[in-house]
Amino acid sequence: MPDPHARRSQARTSLTPKTPSGIRELHGRLIAVSLGVALLGLLPHLLPSAVHEGRAVGWTALVPPLVAVVVTLATRRLLPALGGAVLIGAILRFKSGVFVEGSKTYVLDNLTNPTHLYIIGFTLALLGMVQVVSRAGGTSGIVEWVSRRIRSARSTEVGAALMGLFVFFDDYANCMLVGPTMRPLTDRWHISREKLAYIVDSTAAPVAGLAVISTWIGHEVGLLDAQAQALGLDQRGYALVLSALPFRFYCVFSLVFVFASTLLGRDFGPMLRAQRRARHLQKPLRDGARPMAQGNSELMAPPEDKPHRARNALIPILAVVLVAMVGFIVDGGGAGKLGGNPGLALSFTFWRETLGASENNVKMLLLAASVGSLLALALPLAQGILGVGAALRAYWNGVRHAASAVVVLLLAWALAQVCQDLGAQEVLGATLRGNIALWVVPLATFGLAAAIAFATGTSWGTMSILIPIAVPLAHSMGGLPLMILTGAAVLDGAIFGDHCSPISDTTLMSSIASGSDHLDHVETQLPYAVFVMLVAATVGYLPIALGGPTWLPYILGSAVIVLWLRVVGRRPEDGPPPVEDDELEDDVELAPDHIA
């Protein structure tokens, strides 16, 4: 079968439509294009002119980002959408020498920017390290150690969730390691494949999105760092990502829901029916289900005749975290503060101030990933688990398939610069300032990001499109606090789409790794994801946007989730067995090549 992990970047950025119904998809494309054309026609009448760098700018400033959104929705191809938007921006920006000036300003300058090079280097090094750690059997050793301590259906579900938390550094590694490892145990304890796929999916992107060291962090830091420089902020990209962490309500509540559901042993909706089928009828899959292909890819699977040692994953991962943290402290002047009070290392304020003062945090990230990569290569070589050729091939396999992700990052930086050069945020600010309440901005941004990510199946693409628009707009309307809250809303809304869209790469890989019917996985997970999204919007972003304390949403949101499961949820053992439908209702078969 195709290698899901090896195609990680293509899956995130190549969104060729492969949904079951071509007719419905064609209608969706036509609607997206029609709405885009209509909106372009209305822009001159809806938007006022604004002043940018001493010159008047008008509705044309919004054409490039709007083209990016419409083309992405219509074609589900991110690279042409971003590339076309940048090209249109260059045409609007330069009256002559469009290709020469545009290539230099928006491509070459971004490619040679030192900060951008460090971020690209960090992303490539960490992806290579993840591949070697997986190939050497390190992560398999960890999940095998945990699996030996499973004693019941509840502990099986909790164990799967805990494994997902540990594999925090990469959402793809999470799916392809946790799913196949836990599948025999969940089958033994009569847990549905749908519930396993949900646990795997819910501890993949949400965990990687929250982790301060992960394959996601370089992309997020790069996007926010570009905005920080454009706006002349004292804080840099990593500090902004850290400042946004307390407001990542969807990711946090997704994890709260997973553990509340597994610990309480309660489910509702289609998931409850699937759990009752597995518990009463001993059927992990429904009759007529078409499970996706199963198992680890050959390029990730460790040698069968070699030991799977957890330390081969723990040592490189811990090295990355420790080297990065120490580097941040030294570069940000935190060493002097810790000398008088070492307990400050546990303070969020200390880390925010230290990272804000660090001017070389992306260098520290690259250094940390390089150290982790060297250790990941050295450990299996010293133990005879991998030869030099096998280890280097595994590392190169992780690096070479990040090419599409790097191109997306470069185009996202270029689009951000296009929006800045054309004054897009000034036009939006002039339109919305005084016409929209500040508390609406993060809520609307969260909803828009969720809709785009769900429709396109790409979280990184959604971030790349919206952050250059929403973050400067929020800063112009409400300063740094509104900017951070809105940035968190973009990141969270994007992860919602990655979490539950039927064409999302992570959703597909969760089905593959768990051996679940893909449409069954989407159907059972969607009510849970939408419920968590509503909790994040109404109990999370709304109170904060209205000026509430940061701690309040966590208490309210957790209470709402537990109360809902107690009132609406039911234990699978308590209800009657479901009635199985022998007729296969699905009209088109999904095959593993949908991950492309």
C-alpha cells in the first residue's frame, strides 16, 4: 500500500477531491466559485478606501487572500491557490517587471531570510528524527510497555489516550503507532474500531498543536513571526505561540472530552451504537463495513528481529526538549533570574518573558532538533538495530517528503507580505472598525477557520491563509491581547477541520491505523467534535473576549463536558444490543489512496 507517513506533506497540501460523490463535489465547487465571483463583484461597493504608507488603498488589496480562499475551497489544491494569490498580488503591487520584482520580493527574499531558513531547518530535522525513532523501534517500545499494563476495557481506552499524549511530537507518528498497537487490545476487550479511531484522532492533531516541541511548531512560529516583524512587535513568533497556548480551547477540551468519556465509560449518538455493537455482539466493525488498510508502512516499521527499546525514543525526544528549553533560557536572559529563584522555571510568566526576550529562539529550535537527530541516529547504530545505510535512508525519507510543506510555508510567508504591501489589513480595519464589536472577532475567526479547514481538510493551509489576514486585523482593532486571542482561534479552528473533516489526512490515517471503516469513523466522531467546538466557542472564546478571567473557561468547559456525558451519555453495557442492518448503504468504496 502507499506509505501514509512518507506522504505526510503531500497529504497536508494536495487536496485533490476524492470524496464519495463526484456530483455533490462538483456542486460544492460551483457554489464556492459563484460565491467568490459574487463577492469580488461586491467588494468595490462594500469596502471603503484606506490609507496605507501614505497612499490610498481600496478593495483590490483583498483580492489575493480572497483568491486563496476561493480557489482552495473550489479545487481543494492549496499550492495553486497560494501561488496564484501571490502572483495576483505581485501584479497589483508592481506595474512593470512583475515576474522579476515579484520573484525577488516574494520568493527569493523569503527564501533567504535567516529566520525562515532556521524554521525550515528545524522542521526538516525534526521530521527526519521522527522517522529514525520510528524505524529504530523506539516509539513502538514505549507503546508496547504501556500495552502490557492493560487490564480492562476502560484501562484499554485510557491507555490508548495516554499513548496518544506521549507521542506528542508528531500527529502522523501518533496515528500510525498508537492505532496498530492498540487495535488487538481493543478487539480483545470488545471496543469498537470507531472508538479507537476517535481516540487516536483526538490525541493526534490536538496534542501536536499544543506541544511546544512538535512538527507543527515550526509552521505556527513561522506564520506568527512574520506578523510580529511586520507589526513591529517586541515578541517573536515562538513567544506568540506560547502566549496563545492558554486560549487553545478546542484542543484542550478535545482532550478533556476523550478522558471524560473513557473514564466515565459513557458515549452518545452513533458512537454509543457502535460501542453497544462491539460490547454485546462482539463485533468491532459493523456488518458490511469496509475497513481501511491496516498496519505500519514498511518505511516506518522497525526490524522484526530487533528489540523495541523505549529509550531509543525517549532519549532523542527529551534531548530536543531540554536543549531547546536551556537555549531559550540562556538566549532570553532567564539564567540570571533563575540564579536567585530556580522555582521560576515552573512559572508561565517566566517562560513568556524569557521567550519574548529571546531573539534567537528559532536558532535554539534548530540546535535542539539537530542534537535530537544525532542521538536518534547514534543509538540504533551503537546497538546494531539499524545499519548506517538504513538509518540514513530513514532520516532522508522523513526529510525529503517535507518538500511540499516547505513550499506551503514559503508561499504563506509570501502571501503575508503581499497582504502587508497592498494594505489588506488597513482596508479590513477601515471596514470593520466601529461596525463590529471586538468580542465578535475571535468568535468569527474561529468559525471561519473551522469552516475552511473542514471543507478543505487542511489545517496548515487554513493557518497559512487566515493568519496573514486575521492577526493584523485583530491587532489594528484591539491591540496585542485581541491579536493573541484571534491567533489562537485561527490555530484552533484549523485543527477542528484537521480533526474531523472526511478528507483530512489525519482523519484518514486514523481510520487506516485503527482498521476502521472511514465513513463510520467520520459519522461517529463528528457529533463529538462539533460538541467540543461549540463548548470551545461559547464557554471558551466568548467569556475571554468579553473580558473574563483565563481560568474560568477551563472550569466551565470541563464541567459542561462531564455534565453532558453524565446526563446524555450512556454506558454501552447498560443498553440493549443494536439492530444490525445487513444492507450496505454506502454507495462508493473508499480506498487507501484517498490519503494523497
